[in-house]
Amino acid sequence: MVTLIYDDGDHSGDQALLLNPDECQSAAEEESAVNSAETPEPNTDYQLLPHLAESQDHRGGKHGGSVPADNATAKPQKRHHKSNDSFKCETCGKTFPYKSTLNRHMSIHTGVKPYSCNFCGKRFNQPSRLKAHKIIHTGEKPYSCTECGKGFFKSSALTTHLRVHTGEKPYSCETCGKCLKSNYGLMVHMRTHTGEKPFPCDTCGNRFTDASALKKHLRRHTGEKPHLCSMCGKGFGCSGS
């Protein structure tokens, strides 16, 4: 089959060109390839840029976790507080964030106790401990148990007491497995395994595992019986007598 086409090129007169089908198809493909090369690829920026602008509006200038240009050159803010190891105790190596805290700690090593009780003369190395001590003289017990009404000098003592009602014993001995209500009770209990008795009696030389046991013992020497029977008024050295 022969196809009759007209060429728009510069030919003398309007002459018809005779092409066979294969030549016609090749010419069409060649023209399509030329047009594709001359036609630029669609610009996708017009799709991405508005999207980025919209994302910045909704995310405060951030897109996909990227850092805005304004913040990229921003200088890091300086911290005004000191690091935890700024002030070190040369005696035991313990570190403190402030020099004032280190100074209070040093009184443990030096034995200096500048704060004295105006009731009994007992001295303390920190004003907070003096304040807590004075409650003993005033009789103030601002922390009371909602279950039984018993009052306490410290909130920590009330917390420990409440475990009497709840039965909670969160501290356990790793040696024998015994559970206790307070960390201090666990520390005293551990002395039964180690044999440590750091509290001696100055009168007879007996030693005890904790201060409360020594205090009860001293009443044998002094004859003090602070616990009175509500029925007959008889006095006893300790509440368990």
C-alpha cells in the first residue's frame, strides 16, 4: 500500500511524495522523539513549594523534623546553674552543686556545730536540724495520723507509722528475708547479723544496736518510769513492760 502525503518543505511546486507504510511510521516516531526532547519536563516545584509553605504554617516553620534556617545558626543557650560536680569535698570526695551546701557538709568532718538550742544547749550543724529539734521542747506535733490520731514531729515519722495500719513492710533483709517498715529499722536489724553495737552505756558499759534501746536501758540506772498505767497510775520504764 502506498500513502500519499504532502510535504510543507521548500519544493518547487506542490508535489506529492509517495511513502510506503514502514517509512511513514518511522517518520512519525522520529517526529515524536524530537518533540519529546524539545518539550521540558513538568516542573514539580509548583506542587512541592506550596506544600512546604503550608507545612511551615502548621508546624511553626518545621517540616518533617527539619530545622528552620533561622534556628540553624542560633547559638545554644547557656545554662546558668552549675554542674553537680562543681564543688567537691576533699575529705570524702562527695560532690555538691553549691558551695554553701559543701560548707554545711564540711561540718560533718570538722565537728563544728554553730547552731545551738536555747532550751537545752544541744548543738547542730544545720539550722533545719535545730528547728526540728526544738519541736521536742515545745511539744508541737504538727503531723497526725488520720487512723488513730497519734501525732508526730516529722512527716517521715508519720509515713512510717501509717504502715502499722496498712501492714506495708517495703524493706527486706537480704540475709534472712525479714521485712521491716522503715529503712532505719532495716539498718538496725542488719546489726543483729554483723554484731555491731555502736551505742554504749556510760554507766555499765553495755552496748546496744540503736539509740532507742540505749535510752530504755538508761532508765534502769536513773529509775525513770515515764509510761503510766491509765487504770492505777503505776509507772514503767518502757511501754512494753
